[in-house]
Amino acid sequence: MNKTPERDEKKVDADRTVKLTWKDISQADLRAALASVKGGSDSSTSMKLIEYFHRRFQDNLPYDQTILFEFLEHVFGKIVGGETPDQAFGFKQRAAEE
């Protein structure tokens, strides 16, 4: 009996995640995600932005160009500044400089 609720719960969580990551995301959510990426607080947020743009491109749906350009400007600036792409996107923390 315990396994059925877990499966249902996982499905609900997965559906919620898909909705939040790209399908019905608001401008305010995109701005908050971009601010989070710039602040370096959560690597999963960067992946959600990447997924948002990828899905929009793939499905020929409109997307927020301003957010895309700000995101890329931030990431490219970090790469030019010496960070690896993984660090620039926020997937890997930069080693503490000694």
C-alpha cells in the first residue's frame, strides 16, 4: 500500500517540476531564476533556465530574449574572466583562491 502513494507523489512532483521549469513560467519567475544564477545560490536553477530555453527553441515557442541575453552575458563574462564553463553556469563551485 505504501508504494502506490509514493508513485503518485513522484508523478505529481515531476509534473510540477516540468511546469515550473519551462512550460508556464512567468516573467517574474524567469527574473528570479536569473537573479539566483547571478547570485550563485543554486546550480539547479541554472539548469532550469537552460531547459526553459532549450524546450522553447525545440518547440518553436516564443521565449524571453532579454532574459536569454542577460543569462548569456553573465555566463560568457565569467568564462572570459577565467572560470570554466561549469563554474560560469554555476554547476561547479570555484576553488577557494589561496
